[in-house]
Amino acid sequence: MVEPKLAVYIRQKIRSERMRLGYSQEYMASRLGMSGQRQYARHESGNAKLTIDLLEAMLNVLELPVSMLLEGLDKQEPGRFGEVGAVLRDRIRHLENEVEYLRGKLDQRMGRY
């Protein structure tokens, strides 16, 4: 389970990015296939569980990489999330490199260089 302070930080990042883009909660709810603004607001405010799948869907609507959630994490509580953030950043970099490698292999098979 995600630590409460980390979950709050993630929700704040999602909210600030949504607002930066000028997206309403109603728009997000619609794009995520939710019944309405209230359902979305419950997830963003912490009154409903924010699952990994929902978080991924939110990031897709906002067109943001998962790594965006780690930006500034160390500044929240130095030392507390720093190690976790470093591990996650390394894992994300590894996965991004793997995706690029696999795209290259796919392009080769499809005849696109």
C-alpha cells in the first residue's frame, strides 16, 4: 500500500497538472469513463482509493510520464522518499530504455528503419 504522505503528494501533482492544463474535473471524469465529476473528485481528493490502473489512466489523459510524479519528491521530505525516489527513477529509466529497444526491434521487423 502507498504511504499516506506519498499518496497525498501524488494526488497534489495530478491536481496541479490538471489545473495547469485547464482541464476540469468533469472533463477528466468523462475521459476516464467515470459517472461524473463527483466520482473523479473523490479520487483526486483522497476520499476514494487511487489504484495504479486509475493513476496510469489519469497520467495518460494528462499526457504525462510516470516519472513526472517523482519530480520534486526529494524536496517534500528529504531523506524519507529520497531512496525510494532514486530506485523508482532508475527503474523508470530502465523501462524507458527497454521500450525504445523494443520499438527499434519492431521497426526492424516491419521494415522501418
